[in-house]
Amino acid sequence: MLDDILAWLRCPHCHDPLTRDAGTLGCAQGHRFDLARQGYVSLRQGRSRNPGDTTAMVLARERALTAGHLAVVTRAVTDTAAAWLGDGPPGAVVDLGAGTGHYLASVLTACPDRVGVALELAPAALRRAARAHPRLGAVGCDVWEPLPLVDDAAAVLLNVFAPRNPAEMHRVCHPEGIAIVVTPTPAHLAELVAPLGLLSVDPAKQPRLHSALEPRFTLLERREITAPLRLDRAAAHAIAAMGPSAHHVDDATLADRLAACPEPIEATAAVEVRVLRPLAR
Ligand SMILES: C[S@@+](CC[C@H](N)C(=O)[O-])C[C@H]1O[C@@H](n2cnc3c(N)ncnc32)[C@H](O)[C@@H]1O
Ligand SMILES: [Zn+2]
């Protein structure tokens, strides 16, 4: 599927267009990027010290998303993107920090004339994203580096629970396109914080997000979505292990703490969905 997204990609070193020759993408300056056997390509400037999510986190995320625990978020992202893409500008649907490609695949299913680019750092996530949808191309990159995308590549730019680089988001978002940014609110999974020893969402996160994006984007819409979750231990385990707390609480400790929780474990999914338009350059 990478062929269909080539027009939106650029060489990370010289910014020239890329063409494909069998299992390699390359530019006129001679920079070459091998396609991974699993169907994605890494377009990285250098070697980042940040590996992205671990394989265990990616597997936990895949379990939680496939089970539909965050279906309400998927629906909100998909409906918003599809509504804007109806008579939106040319461009791909780009997902920054796409994880397994879950949200991007859902948007592409709802928008049959668009292709999608999943940008992601973690190889385990890239492997899954590459298979997530026939119109999706998965590209390895670090969102803190200049993105390997041409200017205005994105008719819709998704950023769901993932790191964001406002300057690059602004460059790649079409002037008539939108960015859909989803972040957890302090109420997100708050019921699990004490019993499982999870990290809580920093209440300063929303104002920080706003001030980072404000100089480059105007806010068109902001919606808070909450949904009650009734989880068995396995589901609560997946939800806890897919998030940033996984870096602090190991799997065995999590299992021990969950064993002490009566089922069902009740929690709340609480996110804020922002729709933003890039300001004129
Ligand atoms: C919390 S997950 C969200 C994934 C996906 N958007 C979802 O909601 O299912 C954050 C993702 O960002 C990726 N990530 C972290 N740092 C990154 C970076 N510097 N560049 C690209 N991706 C990064 C992680 O590997 C992970 O897949
Ligand atoms: Zn080049």
C-alpha cells in the first residue's frame, strides 16, 4: 500500500520526492530506505534514543482497542474526520503516533476515497499498522524530527493519546484541513489510579496542550467524551498496561494488584476531542 502514499512522502534528508524501486524507496540524491518485510518503511533522519512503546504495551493496546473498550473514542474520531473529509481539501489522512493504526483504519473505512499515513516510532506498532487497512501506509519516524511528509499532505491529521510537534503538524496540515487531537482528561481511568498504582493525568496537561497549539491553530470545536467501563481483570490489565504507567508498574505487580480488586472493575474513559484548523502561514 506504500505506493499509494508516495506522493505525500518526502526524503527525510533532502526533502526530495521519493520513488519506489522494488523493495526500496529512494530520492534523486541517492538516499535509500529499505522496506521492512512487514510492509512498513522507516524514513528517519537519525537514530532516536526514544524507542516508542514497548512490544508489551503495543500488544496490550491492541487487546484493549480490539475489545472495544474505547469504541466511543473511535466513533467520535471517525465521525468527526468523515464529516470534515466530505468536501475537504485534497490530502491523506495522517495519524501522528498512530500506534496499531486502529483509529486511522476506522477513518479510512468511513472515507473510501482517502489513503492514510500512519507515522509511528515503535516497530511492534508499525508492523500492526502496516496490516491495519488496505489503504494505509505505515512509516517509521520520530515526531520530534521534521516529518517525512510534503507540506499540506494532510486533509485530516489525527493525534490520539500521542506526542505532538505543533510546528510540524502545522506544516503538514492542509490550510483547509483539520487536526483532530484527542487527549485524556484528569478523569480518565481515575478509578484505577489508586488500586493499580497508575500515573494520574496531569491537570496542567490541557492548558499546556492549548498553549502549544494556539500560536499555530485555531480551535473549531472541543468536545468532552466520557463513557463508563465495566472491566474484568484481563481487560483492566490491558488498559493499564497499554498506557504510560506500564513504564512504572511491572506486569506481575499489576496482576497482583488486580487480583485484589473485585470484578467487575468500574472505571471511566474520559477524553477531550479538539478539532483545530491551521492558521495562515
Ligand atoms: C499512547 S500510544 C497511542 C497510539 C494510538 N494513537 C492509539 O491511541 O491507539 C502513543 C504512541 O506514540 C508512539 N510514540 C511515542 N513517541 C513517539 C515519537 N517520538 N515519534 C513517533 N511516535 C511516538 C508510541 O510508540 C505509541 O504507539
Ligand atoms: Zn534525499
